Amino acid sequence: MIPAEDQVMQLWDKYDLPEGKRRHVKLVANVARLLATKLKINEPLLTAGALLHDIDKNVPKLPGERHPDAGVRILQEEGMGEVASLVKTHPLHA
């Protein structure tokens, strides 16, 4: 499932994404939209990935789990496997 923007905001609330991170992911999503248009790729999917790539920032990690693995787990649990596949490529040092 690719979430609509209202679903993204519900996830931000559910996982307590801090306000500063919300601003950050919105900026990343703006760039993602431009790139998707320019490259003619799936804009809703790329935007959702941008908006949710830091969903785990305020969530306790499982033992041995790192960012973005926690985000991938969360998104898979939420039924968003396509978005999780994008988040999986997010750099570990981020």
C-alpha cells in the first residue's frame, strides 16, 4: 500500500515523529516530487518513501536493530512493503 498524505500524518503521530524531523521529511518529499516528475517515476511511492524514511527516529529499536531497519520493520507491519523497500536503501549513517 502507498499511503495518502493524511495516512502519513497519522503514522507520524502514532510513532511520535518529532516536529523537526517532520519538517525535514517534508523538504525531502519536495525534492522527491521534483525528481519523480523529471525522471518520470512513481511519484506517490517516492513521495511516501521520502515522508516516511525517518519514521523510526523516536521508536525504541529491537536488539541489534539500526536505522533504517527499524523503519523498514514498522512500514512492513503497517502493510507498506513497497514503501519499506525504498526506506531500506536509506543510508545507515543517517
